[in-house]
Amino acid sequence: MKYNIRGENLEVTAAINDYVEKKIGKLGRYFDEEPTSEVHVNLSVYNDEQQIEVTIPMKNLLLRAEERHVDLYAAIDLVVGKLERQIRKHKTKINRKFRNEGAPKYVFAEMEKSSQQADPYDDEDIEIVKNKRFDLKPMDSEEAVLQMDMLGHSFFVFTNADTNNTNVVYRRRDGKYGLIEPN
């Protein structure tokens, strides 16, 4: 894999670079062929907390995880664990999809059953435990943020009064707000 490692408010030393490449490189065992795309790694520091974001874009698939921790090396270990869980969770589903599309090879390597323990993420069934229906009131994004805060939620779905599209406002980890709009 090729790596694009960037640091924000942080100098990426050779030791950090080697550790990131070593840890993320271990994900290669989950693939039949190692991804040829570039692995994007962003390292940053916010208020004495280290953050790492890893994005692995591949054809028809995007693996992404982020993690925060006071120790950068621990954050790297945690984000690799998240990526491994994503891969294990979606391995069967993704391989089946590619097989049905007529792809000659699977994306993820088939692991030996004897070497794997029971994995709680291998569930084929996704269970939806609650279903809510509500009318989307036309409003602007500022009003949607106020509604979200009033309800105590971390996101809020609404109809944008200007575009008449369904949008989502959400609270970011840094305490600011984000807006998701369709293309």
C-alpha cells in the first residue's frame, strides 16, 4: 500500500511514519490483492488529544475510521482495530456482492475458519429495533440546529426551506455543527 501521511499541528517524525505504515500494513492480510490505492492518514492534535483519521479508498468500497486518544500510538492502534472490525463485519457481504456482479476475485481474502474465533461482527442480519415517522417541516439550517439542541439530539433531519431538499444538521466532536446536503 502507498501512504499519504499528513500532520496538522504535529510534525510527522520517521518513527510515527514507520509505526503507522507497520500497523496499517497489517490490514493487507485481509485482502486477496493488496489495495493499489493510496491510504490517506491525517494526524492532528486538538486540546492535548491526538486524532488519527484513516481513509482507504478502493474500487466500489471505502474504508474509513477515526479515533482520538491522549497517546498518538494508542490512537493508531485503536483506529486499526476499528478498520479490522469494519473489514470482518462486511467481508461476507462485500465478497457476495462482488461474486454476484461477476468479479473474478473477491475483495477480502477468505480466512481459515480454524484460525478465527467466533466474531460478533459476522452477523448477516441487521436488526432495526425502532422505527420513527415524522413530518419534515421546512426550515433553514439555523432553526434546525436550534430544534436539535432543544431536543438534545446529536443530529436533526429537516426540509431545507430554500432548496426543498432533505438535509441533516449534526453536532461535531469539536462542538461545532455540520450540514449534510444531497448533490
